[in-house]
Amino acid sequence: GAGVSQSPSNKVTEKGKDVELRCDPISGHTALYWYRQSLGQGLEFLIYFQGNSAPDKSGLPSDRFSAERTGGSVSTLTIQRTQQEDSAVYLCASRGRILNTGELFFGEGSRLTVL
Amino acid sequence: AQSVSQHNHHVILSEAASLELGCNYSYGGTVNLFWYVQYPGQHLQLLLKYFSGDPLVKGIKGFEAEFIKSKFSFNLRKPSVQWSDTAEYFCAVIGHDMRFGAGTRLTVKP
């Protein structure tokens, strides 16, 4: 598609359940980022994929969070045993091959609510 | 890793007032700096960016930002705000990866 696509757009789950959030980046974009946006917390970096390099997982808040990127394209963010504090909007963004073009293109986000 | 600090959490202005939003970063290497904007109910979009050259960068909708290397700053400015500028503004820096500040919510009263 023309832009970054995320699904689901809204997810309501019960505490303790696992959730998977999907990101389909712009075709040909080699870099993919996941961020979490909580009220009053701004954009919190979670994980960064760049081509075939090992991902930068330094932003993942706990070992309940994991992400993978298959075939250098689609990415899935998995949250296991969800907690209420995981409620947030999860944003995915992608960027083209050349670092200095800089611009990230964001998806609409997946709003997660943990009851 | 690099970090970004935005000084103002919520700014409230009347239309036609001047705007300056502060942004400071820390990173030891060459940085590329950005301002993104998120209008209510919309996704994040690029407002302006700095890579090199003229430290005064002009973006869309009359916004500009000045890169001051000695102060590690990249403040966003607009001489006269409009009600439609009501949004959340994020400063960002690319070093090893891309990090964002906590954001500044701007409310412009008509």
C-alpha cells in the first residue's frame, strides 16, 4: 500500500492475555520502528529494525514484549501476559534506505486497552 | 543512545501570538533533527528537518526551527499561531536510531 498499515486499529483485552500487533511498512523501506504513545508520556521508543542487522531492542520495557520482522517487511509486536499499564497506542513507522532522508512515515497506530 | 528533552508539556496561546517550543538533545555524533506534528485524531507527520547547511530551517505552515550546535538546541518557532495549529509537537533526533521527546501539547484559543 501507499502508507504504513497497522492492525488492529483497536484492541481490548483482558489482563493476562497475549496480544499481537501487526505493522506493514511502506514497500522497500528498510528501517522499521515501534513506539508506544501513552497519555503524558510522549513517544517511547521500543524497538528498531534495520535491514538484516540485529534489531535494537533497548527500548522494550520488559521481557513480556517481543517483536519480529519477517522477510524484512511485515513486523509483529507481541505482548505476553498483558498488564493494565500496557494500555497505550502502539505506533509503527518506517523509513527508506538512505539514513539522511530521515523522515519516518507513521501508521495510524494500534490502540490497546487492557481491562 | 541519544536523548531529546522538550521543556514545555502544555502551551496555551491566543491566536496571533508568537510561539517558541524548546528542544534540547544529547548525542556525541552528527545529528539530524526533526519536528513532527500530530493533529487531533491524525497520525504523526513531518513538520521540518535539519541535516546540514543553514541552521535556520523553514517547514510547512510557517514554522521554522533553528539549530544551535553550541546549545544542543533545535527550538521550533512560529511568529503568529492559528487555531488550526492546535496539536502535539514532537522533537526528534536521529543518531544510532530515532528518539523523540515527550512532546508539547499546543492549544491555540480562537
